[in-house]
Amino acid sequence: MDKGLRVVDFPSVLEGELKIFGFTSLELLVIGLISGFVWLLLADYGEFAIAASLLTFAFLVLLKAMMPEETGYAFPAYAAYFLVKRKTVYAHEVDTTKYIPSLKFVDDWICKLPDGLASIIEVKPVNFFYALPAEQRAYLDSYKDMLNSLDFPIQILSIACEFDITRYMNHLVLRYRDEDIAANPMLRNVLDDYIRWLNRVVEETIQRRYFIVVTVQSEDVSELKRRVETVIAGLRRGRIQAEILNRD
């Protein structure tokens, strides 16, 4: 696997692995040893010991048959790993603004400041450099008109950071457990190739996000709403998408 790839290297996916009736030599050895140990443990009980040993052997064979091929008997361990991993990934919510004690909210989209109120608008970037000259002019004109229509100050914030693909990558890893993937080696190979390619691309990807912060130096919610709507309407006239961020 590529360095940094968050994928478990499943043992039974290794190429050239010898199997007998779907079992590896190691699995057959382990099944035999466990069954033999049961017989030795109950040897004093005669036929009961033999029956218990055969039942143990049958149970282990059935258990292996019910487990996904790519994990085999290790499936419970992988299931526990994925459960912990999934909780870790989705625990990112504790880092959102709703868990910052110093922030107070008047409404789901209004943040209370010491000297007033604030709201944040996220602006979706447009593909400016690939747009036609007429479209570029339209973007610039609409942006200029929006700024000229404002009778209040705004703050424009641009953030560049590495692209966090943890949640999506974790979703792909969990796909190894699905029946359609486990039963089709070709699909597993496609998934392997896609995850490797995605990991290489993401390592070189920078995510840039744009925000407009609108404030009022009072407790007037209606004035803040008017200002936010003015900004969003001005952007949308130029086909620039924008939305108000909520508390989450």
C-alpha cells in the first residue's frame, strides 16, 4: 500500500496464496490443532471426546465459510477496528464551533459578539480562469456592483488547507466488507486501484474556502439579516453561490 494510505492490508488478498477448498494451509492447520486440542482435553470421555472434536472442526469450517473472504477468521478484529475508526472519524464534530464555550448564539446562524452580532457566509468559488471572457467580465461586474451596493463594512476571509479526505476514505475501506466487493476479485482490484490513486491525488491537493463575515455593532437581528441578504443577493446576481453557515 502507498505510504499514508488508511487501508488495512487484508491477509487473504495476497497474490499467490495457496488454498485448499477455499482454506489456506495455515487455516487448515489451525482448525486441525484446535480440534485435536478439544479431543485431548476430553480424551477421558471416549466417544464424547471424538464427537466434540468433530463438532469443533465443523463449527470452525462453517464459521470460516460465513466470514468475508478478504478477512476470514480475522473479521471480528477488523470489524472492531472499523468500529473504533469510524467513531474516531466522526468525532471531528467536537472541533466545530458549537463546542467552543466562548461562543454564544442568538440563533442558529447568528453569533453573539461582545459588541454586537455576526454572521458568516461561505462563498462557493467559480472556475474563473476557465470561463469565457464574457463570463469573466460578468463575474467581475457583479462583484463590483455588490461591493458598491453595500452601506456597511464586511470582512473577506480566504483559508487554504490540506484536503481532509478521512471520512470519504474510511467509507471506501468499509466497502471491502460489502458482499458485492467480497465476492468479486475484479471489483476489489478496482477499489484497490481507486484508493491508491485517490490517496496520491489528495496528498497534492489544497482546499481553499472563502468566507464573508457580516457584523452589526448592536443587538439588531433584523439589521444583520438585511446585511446578509444584501451580500448574498449581490453575489447570486453574478451566478456566485453563497450560503449562510449555521451553528454546526
